[in-house]
Amino acid sequence: DAKTTQPNSMESNEEEPVHLPCNHSTISGTDYIHWYRQLPSQGPEYVIHGLTSNVNNRMASLAIAEDRKSSTLILHRATLRDAAVYYCILRDFREGDDKIIFGKGTRLHILP
Amino acid sequence: DAGVTQSPTHLIKTRGQHVTLRCSPISGHKSVSWYQQVLGQGPQFIFQYYEKEERGRGNFPDRFSARQFPNYSSELNVNALLLGDSALYLCASSLESGFLGDTQYFGPGTRLTVL
């Protein structure tokens, strides 16, 4: 099964950039890399996704390694509202099953 | 526009009972996925349905079943409840197959407690 590896927790100061890493060494050629975050007492929220090229949106940037075995979610200027658990997700498609596997997530703490 | 809605928000059951959880996707979305999230862990994939057909199944026992209706809403059923089934059950909807770049939108979840 495709799996991701993320640090359990990270800490950052408010208004500074944050780089959240994810390793996915078993990724297949057609797997998309998705990032979601989950604020306390809420369902996960989409952040960004990509396939091969780096991606930017209003929330974050996604940097994907050339070999696609790792990626980094970049929050350009963290705020207290960005404190959440961040999940790196791969689509795992084998034998007709469309399995979707979450990583364990990184709990991001933002210090004021 | 209304997001993904789930009912009920909270539920308490006893061991051995049966439970039905409901999910209404965002209007126009055809795919619904179900996840179980035990406290302190990430969501675990249970099922995905697309156009009323099962498209994916996670490693859950046969006590767990689901279906999708013609209006694309969905039910998750769990029989013979165990204490370990206590969790937050999340529903997510997406426009098409649910992945390959498609974004999933999650509901707030149903908190199930099994006593």
C-alpha cells in the first residue's frame, strides 16, 4: 500500500513561513499528492494537491521533489488559525479498489 | 451553497446494537466516501461510492456496509457494534471519482459512542 511519512509535530512562530515535509517513497506514476488539514472539532479541509509540478494557491504552496518521493507543504506566513493537523494523502489504486490512505499527520503549533 | 451534511451529529449506542449514519453530499457531487477517525489518529478509509456503485473498500469487517441512493446521498450501516467502533465518522463528497486530482469536501462528522 502506498504510504506517507510525516513528522508527528512541528512548531512555528506566527507570521513566519512553515515547511511541512512528507515522504512517499512508494508513490506510483499516476498518484496525486493531496494535502488536507483538520482544525479542532472539524472535518478535514482541502489545502492543495499536485502531480509533478509545484503548485500554488491562496492557502499554500506545494513543492514536489523531482523523483516525486517527497513533497513539502509551504505556508508562507503562518497565523494562529493555521494551527491544525496537516495530512499528506496519496491515492492508492490497486486491483480495482480505490483506496485512499491518510498519513498520520503533522500537528502544527503556532506560537504567538 | 450548503456543504456536506451529516446526521446525526452525536449518537450513543450499546454493544451489539446496529447504527445507521447519513450523509448528504454537496449538490452536483456524485461521489461519497466514508472514513472512521478514532481519537488521536488520522481518518481511515471505509468506503467510496460513485454513481451508486461501490468503487473502493478499506480494511473493515463485513459488519460495515454502505449504500448510495439515486439522489447521491449515502448511508453507512454498522452491525453488532463493538466498543472499538467508537469514533468520529466522516463523510466526504466530490464531483467525480473522488481522487485522481479531484477535491474531497468533508462534513463535520458523526460522533458515535458505543457503551
